[in-house]
Amino acid sequence: QKEVEQNSGPLSVPEGAIASLNCTYSDQGSQSFFWYRQYSGKSPELIMFIYSNGDKEDGRFTAQLNKASQYVSLLIRDSQPSDSATYLCAVRDYGGSQGNLIFGKGTKLSVKP
Amino acid sequence: GAGVSQSPSNKVTEKGKDVELRCDPISGHTALYWYRQSLGQGLEFLIYFQGNSAPDKSGLPSDRFSAERTGGSVSTLTIQRTQQEDSAVYLCASGVAGPSEQYFGPGTRLTVT
């Protein structure tokens, strides 16, 4: 059973701080990793994707991937109250024939003004 | 450009009735995915289409569930003889073929009474 694990939270950070969201995955063969943001009552919105070891930066967001440790993280700098949402980590499943995403259950982030 | 669209946005049905959910992917996206998200749960993969073909239907939770895609575009997910445990948000996502990101539609909230 391939799994993606996330701390459910809630993770509470003050406005302007760095929020660090973590995710581990079980399938060593995984190649593609995604972070989605989901506001309450809304559908997931893609924030970042990362395929190579190391860091990938996009504005206030940085995704970090360590395939040896089977670990992917998302850093949000200068956190804003509008960043308050559930963050879903997803790993593309290449073990089957479909390339669908396997999702973690998400970490709820709360940014306090 | 236009994103993934889904209809209806909400559907309330009586136990035992059949329902059809529709997904219209982003133009040019050949890959189409159906997921469902139950309250407080993660996203569960249901089925994948590459073009009009669904190579593997093993993600569908029971034989009451079926899906089709015509013209490499619109897809319908049909649930026959609905049960209360079918109540969930049904999400459709589309993407280009290969190890690429997926973009979600707004979802259909299904409530079976």
C-alpha cells in the first residue's frame, strides 16, 4: 500500500513567519511531487511541483525534495492570513498504469494576524 | 483560459437513485482523472482516462460506479443505486500526458439521503 503521510495539524504561525509543512512517502520509485492548497469548501489548487532533489522556489513558496529520505516539504515565507488553508502533499503513482496522484490527508495551516 | 468545469455543483438524491456527474477538462488535456473526497478524508483516486480509454478501472469502489469519456473531452461518472456512503465531493482533474501536473475542477458535492 503506497502511502503519503502528513501531520494533520493544525499548524499555527504568526503573520510574517515562515510556515514549514512536511510530507513523507513510502514508494522509493516516486518521481513527481506536488503541493496543493485547499481552502475550506473549495477544490485543490496547485501551488508547486518538484521533480528533482533540492530546492525549488516560486515567490514566497519553496519546495524541498530529498529522495534518499523520501521526504518533501513546503516552506511559506512571510506567511499571510490568506495562506490559512489545508495543504495537500501528492505523489504521482507510477507503479500502476495510470500516473494518478496519491494524496496525503493534508496539514491545516492557520496564520494568525 | 478556461479551467476544468464540473456539473452539477451540488446534487441531492435519494438512496437507490442513479446520478450522473459531468466533467469538462481543460482544452487540449488528454489525461482526465476522477477523485472523491469524503468529509475529513483525503482524496481517493477513482479512474483515469488517457484519451477515451480507461486502462484500469480497479480504483472504482464498486460495480455501481462507471465512467466514460467521449471525443477525448467530456467525461461522465455514473453512480447507480446510490447509497449513503457515496456522499462525498467528486473531483475531476485534467492534465497533459506524462509526468505533469493535474488541475482540478470545482467538484460536485453529492448528498445521498
